[in-house]
Amino acid sequence: MNQQKIPATVITGFLGAGKTTMIRNLLTNAGGKKIALIINEFGDLGVDGEVLKGCGAENCTEDDIIELTNGCICCTVADDFIPTMTRLLDREQRPDHIVIETSGLALPQPLVAAFNWPDIRTQVTVDGVITVVDSAAVAAGRFADDHDAVDARRVQDETLDHESPIEELFEDQLTCADLIVLNKTDLIDEDGLARVRDEVASRIARKPTMIEARNGEVSTAILLGLGVGTEAEVANRKSHHELEHEDGTPHDHDEFDSFVVELGPIADPSAFVDGLKQVIAAHDVLRLKGFVDVPGKPMRLQIQAVGTRIDQYFDRAWTQGEPRQTRLVVIGLHEMDEAQVRQAIEALV
């Protein structure tokens, strides 16, 4: 029966893990498959959609790329995802494969469970859930626990909550995976990679396949065609929230905030990026991404920051009629002071 259904691949992973780069590589090496892409952004600026629309893959035209920017897809399944899937399935020319990129803050479990909805399950199956991991971040201890200290504190006070929202989210994305891609392995040595493997494995009871990658380069033959039918297994891959609130209480993302900063032209992008690193470090910004208008340059400068590690490159020319402007999405924990961060970034211009 699954062979008669359209396969859908869910790609999840924490902020900045490299999901978009991996999908871009997938689209340009899809071997003629017609792929529909659904992208879910946390925040108001659809950066990832703009990046992917510029990939020029004939098998995934601009009409085949659908952006959901109304919030985390796991919270808007009924309002956004199901209607989007219905419209996609009603097309005269259906896709051969559907790829869904979740927000870096999304729980994949509710999305996978949505494939059991009556209108969806007879037509589409989840080929597999792929979780992308930023190996360099994990090697640097971004998600590491001091287990001895935690156990000591538990002895002192059993009511303490020792898990941060970020760590729980990281574990939930791993728990739902059929395939884990340890990305950015070129940024760490063999010992660091071994530690990352151990750390990731220690976070989950299940043992999905784990592979290594650099620059999001993974063969399409590996990513597509897993044939798992994950929607039938999702009940065995519960998130922290599902385990703690089995009464059905809906979860929220009050732990995270995002906002957009709009600026004028940036004459010295190198100095601007150096300044951004200081702002990110001072205010514990988790993720920063967007586009920069550099005077005299026909192309726009794309910025992608994970912590203080910032990648920058000119991705495409400004199109005719497109307003040249600098727009950045800032994502951080709820405690982040938006006014201070905004003021600090604006002071860099």
C-alpha cells in the first residue's frame, strides 16, 4: 500500500545544523524526481525559502516551494499543514516526493502524527525522519550535561528541573529520527567526532542509523527511499512534552523569541559581522540569519550565524524591482532582551 502513496521526508534539526544546505544539495541532485518542498520558518522572515528558491533546480520550481511562516509547524498542524498538504495533493501534476523542512525549534512528533489524518494517510506516507546535527556545536559542549553535578543536585532537591528547553528539544528531534546526519564533521577532529557520536547516542534509547557529512553533502539515494512509514511508529517516539503531559495539554514555544531587524546599507560588511559576533556573545543569541545590502555590490550578502560562528557569502543578484535592504532574523531564549539586542545591532551601522 505504501508503494502507492507519495513518500514524504521530514528533515528536522536544531537551529543552524545545516538543514537548508542539505536540502539544496538534495534538490540539485534529485535525478529528475519532481519534488515539492514545504518550509516552516520560526520568525517573520522567510530566509530559508529565499535560499532554496535560488538553487535553480528544474525538478523543484518556485511553485513547488511552499513556505509556512505563521509559527512552528508542530503548533499549527490543523491550521496550516493539513490545508497545505490538501492543496498539494489536489494538483493535477502531483510531486514524486515531498520534502518538509521543519523549523529548528519544532518538535517533529506532532507533524509526523498528522500523516495519520484520514485525508492524508491514504495518499502520503512518511518515508523517513532525518535529524541533522551540528557536530561542531555538540563537540563544543552546546548540549552537554555535567551528569555528576546534576545527580548531586538531584540528591539535594528532587524537585529541580535540570533540563533546559534546548536540551529537551535536541533530544526530541533525535528521538523521532530514522536517520541522524552528523553534519559539519570537517570542523572537528576524529576525537571530537567520537565524542559527538557518544553524546548523541547517549541522548536516546532508540538506535537509528547515524552517518557523517560535511557541508550538508549527503547522497540523495541515502536521504530518499528509506521506506519507513514513520507515521505508524510515532507513538513509540514520544517527546518530553508528550511524556510529561499525556493529558493532551498543548505545548508552546514561550521558551523562544524571534524578531526581525531592518537596517540600511552596510558599507563595511566585515566590520558589521565582527560586531554581530560581539552582540551574539553578549546577549546569548541562539541564531541569526538574513540578507545584507552592500553598496556597490550587485549581489546580496547572506548571513547565517549559529552562536558566534557566522558564515557569509553573496548568494544571488538583487532582482529587478526587489527592494535592496538589510533584514535579519534574531532567535533566542525568552529571557533575551529584544530592545537591547535590537539597539546593539542598529548601533553597528
